[in-house]
Amino acid sequence: MTVLNTPARYALVSVAASLVTMALKFWAYWMTGSVGIFSDAAESVINLAAGLVTFTALVLAARPADKRHTYGHDKAEYFASGVEGTLILIASVAIFYTALQRLFAPEPLMSLGLGAAVLTVAAMINLGAARLLLHGGRKFDSIALEADAKHLMTDVWTSLAVILGVAVIMAAPEEWVFLDPLIAMAVAVNILRSGLDLLRRSWSGLMDHTLPSTEIQIIKDALHEQAPDAPFHGLRSRKSGSKRFIDVHLLIPGKCTVKEAHDLCDRIEKHVESRLDNASLTIHVEPVEEDSSWDGHCIGGVANDGSDQETEPGNKCS
């Protein structure tokens, strides 16, 4: 789709879907008075807020690097994911509290069949939007789009649970009206789990969590293939949005010329960057004969034998 050629435009799909489904769900709540449907409608408000935050963050993340942000603005995606997770947590607490009140003070429900039909339409809209956002998340390797897609999918499952609950209530005796707030409380717990997962992923990104083990292995294979006799240490990596930043210390014979060292590093960098999208590899060359070249523990990272090199507290490296 030529129209959806940027992550931010994909985020607008979420905003549009949230506006429509929010209106439908509050209409269903107004018709039925069901607190279960209210919990679903309240989540749509969070979906809208999250979609707007995601759109803003993706517009910011798309800005090119400048002299004050030399690595770019991609980490804005992690802030969006964190804000979305926080909003979800707030929504889950509010829904649980409302449902708890209704459990002890039940109210009669009305027009449940029509309300369930409206929720079904809203769920189908969210399902379509979520699938589109997942496609965009994979296409652009965007955690913000992926988080928004998973949030919408959570909303879909919430709607299905509420629809099922409404069907049970319609078939059950009138005394079973207590099922309505119980369904809402179950929805709140599910929303809480989704919010905690988003906060965890946001925290990992902001704290520069290392790349997945499969990607680390690709980097190590490139080093072994292009420089089989050259030890390395201090292999470090992180991800900022869709960009991967990697640095490593490579030990080569001191007799190598600058051009030979440069050509070797260039081959390794091209090898890695051809296998990992948006990867930027920086190689620090050191003479293998020097004792100081082996101080891998000073910078941490991974050595060529696969061992972790933790930075030693209080260690002074010269």
C-alpha cells in the first residue's frame, strides 16, 4: 500500500479504528447498562489515547539524527510503549473498581442482544486494524506499532469475552446478573497483564537491552568467518527503535597496515549489515601482541569464546 509508506501513517489506522469502536461501544453501554460492556468501552478510550501517543512518537522517531541527537530519535518508540502500558494499567484499575461497585449494587440490564451485535461489529473493526498494524510493525521493525497492534488484539479478546458473557446472561435466570461485573473484573485482570508486558518491553529498550541471542550469533559468525584467526572481545549491542548498534574490539597482528585493518573491518561490517537490517557495526582494532589489548573485562560484552565479560566494579583500566 503506497499510502501506508511510513510507521506514522500506520498509527493513524489505530486512531481511526479507536474513534469508531469507542463510539460503538459507548452506544452499546448506553443501550444496555452493562458494566461488562462499559469495561470494553473504557478500554477503547485507552486505545485512542495510546494511538495518539504512538503516532506522535513515530513522527518524532522519524526525524533524522542531528548534532544534539547523534544516534537519532528512535528511542521515542520506547517512551510511547511505556506510556501506553501505563494507560492500560490505569484503565484496568478503574474498570475493576467500577465492576466491584456493581457487584454489590447490581442494576437491571436491557437490550443485551443489540448491544452484543454492536460489540461484534466493533471487534471486527479492531481485528482488521490490529492485523494491519502487525504487518506494519514487522515491515518497519517498529516496537511501537507492534505494541499498538497487540493492544488492539487484547481489545478484540476483551470484546469476545464480553459478548460471550452477555450471551450467558441472556440465557440465564435474572438472578445471574452478578455475572456481568465478574466478566468486567476478568477483563480488567487481562488488561493489567497486557499493560505490564508493554512496560517490561519499554524498560528493556530504554535500558539498552542486548540484541537477541540469534542476532548475536550472526555477528559472531561474521567475525569468525571473515577473521578466523583474530580474537575479539567487548562485543556489545543495543537496539534503538528499528536500528541496531554494535561495537566490538578485534585483535589483529600489529604488523598489519592501516589499509589492511580497514579492509578487514569493512568486510566484517558489510557481512553483518547484509544479514541484520538497520545495523551499524563499529570495530575497534587492537594489536594482539599487547597485554592491554586483552582487557575485555574493562568494557564488558561478549568474547569470541562466547563468555560474558562483566565490567568489574571499581576496576581501573588504563
